[in-house]
Amino acid sequence: MVEELLTAAIAAGVGVAVYMGAAARVVKQYERGLVFRFGRLREGIRPPGFAMIVPVIDRLHKVNMQIVTLPVPAQEGITRDNVTVRVDAVVYFKVVDPANAIVAVEDYRFAVSQMAQTSLRSIIGKSDLDDLLSNREMLNQGLELMIDSPAVGWGVQIDRVEIKDVSLPETMKRSMARQAEADRERRARVINADAELQASHKLAEAAGVMSEQPAALQLRLLHTIVAVAAEKNSTLVLPFPVELLRFLERSAPPPAAAPAREEPAPAGPASEGPGPAEVDGALDAAPAPDALDGAPAPDALDGSVDGLMLDAPPPEHERDGLRE
């Protein structure tokens, strides 16, 4: 009798242990438990910790409450300004209502992924290329609103949406590079022109000061020479301004008048006029060029000058007679 009681107690203990093992469940801290009894959702969500269900009758479904990082595959579309781009994004969401996340939608992860892809294509078609490249914050907010609107009924809350990358065609990249280069060059030219304008004003003021004091131009030239010579060049190019030459010309004394040099006249034959000695004496007796201004020429030079052949040299036989 005692043995039968002991055997029954052991069997009951084993049965209770098996029942407890089949009924015991552990819900982790980041999970929530939903109990389905004969396929019907029971009220109340099992909190984290130890939970008991009825074996064979109840089913415990655990729902992860952590933030899920869902990458959105790259979507190719045409922007509003007719540029073909490929855009990929990342969606961060979490479950806030475990019952709706399990009952209202078949697979809330797949549903959020498909909604994110559709919304991303819609955002690409409504935006310009410049907005995709430089105004992503506003596009992220619009994309988040588009995904969050249907996800509220699924018990899912969209925490954040980020556009990760925008891929452009190579031709568009080169065009944008040329555009940026042209804009940089334009800004450089404007800055250079502004600098030239300011420098011209300063140079005009400096020229006004140097025109009042001509010695300042010479001092400035000496400073330039010192600056060039400091580089230890073998060749020194020294520019001379025209104003400096005019200053030196005004400061120099006027040059004295040089006497006019007279060319000796060629000698003629003895039969046509006087010889060289007589011509020299006649020229010595002639008045100076200053004395001839306004006065008639003396008669003494008529015969002497007429006898000279100044246009052509004497013939050869006449030269022989002169030598004899």
C-alpha cells in the first residue's frame, strides 16, 4: 500500500513537473507576449518575466519592441527636372502596439519595407535634383510622414527616415563639375575686378601725390630697385617711367649752341675760276650767317662762287692740268 502511494506521488510529481515545463514561458525585457487561446487573442499583454499558459490550449507569441533598422533598396526614378537618379534610404521604426502589429497586418516588417520603397519613388518624382542633393532634411521629413500615415494602424511608429545615397549618371556628374568650375571662375573674376578697381583708386591717389612732389617718384623707383635686388637675380630689369625722364629733363641745364660746321668746297680748274686759296680767302671775308639775314650778298663773292663747279667733279684732263 505504501509503495502504491509512493508510486502515485512520484507520478503526480512528474506530471506536475511536465505540466509546469509545458506551461512556463519567459518573456525578455525587450519583448511583449500575446496569448492566443484556441486562436483567439486574450486580453492583456504579458510583461517581461515569467509567464504561465495552458499547454496545448494557449499559444504565446512574442513581439520585439526594439527599434528596427530597415534598409530600403535603391530605387531608380526620374526627378521633376528630368534627371535619372538612383536613391536608397534607411528606415528606423518600432512596434508600439503589439496586438495590432500581429493582428492588423500579416508581416509588419515586409509592409513597412514596401511602403518605404513606394514613398521613396514618389519623393523622387516630386523633387528636383538640387533638392535631392542639398535639401535632404526636408525630403526626409516628407518621406517619414508618407510612411508613418499607414503605419499607425499597424501598431508601428516610424522613428526616423534618412536618404543614404543619391547616384547620378557619369555625364551628369561631369556637367555638374563644369558648372561648379565655371561658377568658381566667375567669382574669381569678379573678385579680381573688384581688387583692380580698388587698386586703381589707390594708384590714382598715389599719382596725385607724386605729381605734386616729383622727387617721390624717384624715391619709389629706388624702393623698387631695392625690392628687386633682394631676390639675388643675375639680371636686373630697371624700368624708367616717362615722368622721371621729364623730371630729369626739367632739372638739367639747357645745352649750349654748337657752331655750325662748314664743308670745304671742291677745287676747280685754273682757267674757270680762282684756286683753292682764293676761295678760302673769299669765304673768310664773307660775313657770318647771322650778319647775312636781311642784307644783300657782297659783289666780291660773285666771281669767286660762279667759278666753282659744286654740282659735279672736274673732268679728268682738267685734274691733270691742275697737277702740273
